[in-house]
Amino acid sequence: MTVVLIALLFVNAGFNVLVWPRFYGRVAKDPRARDAEGKATRFLIVHAVLIALALAIALASAIAAIVALVAPGA
């Protein structure tokens, strides 16, 4: 069971790292991302925060998986 959980943590980390940065590129190009003066709108800010959180979760998942891998009895 431990191997399955470690694999799931690595899959989660990989998915978040692969998907969310590409999504940010699309959000940043969206016309709703900037106002007439070129200033970031709430649309861009909210999505940037969500993406940052997803990447933080990816990092936490990767760290947890590595710790579980090197822990005795894994």
C-alpha cells in the first residue's frame, strides 16, 4: 500500500508541474488578464494565486513521496 501512495504523490506532483504553468500562459494571454492601462486584473491575480498554490502542493507531494521512499520500512 505504501508504494501505491508514494506513486500517487509523485503522479500528483508531476501533473501539477506539467499542467498549471501551461495554464498560466493561457490565462496571461486572456484579454481579461489586463486592464486598459496594462495593469493586472483580479482575474489574473486570482489565477496566479491558485497556480502558485497548486505548485506548492506539488512540491509538498514530491517532498512527502521522497521522505516516504527513504524512510525505513518503505
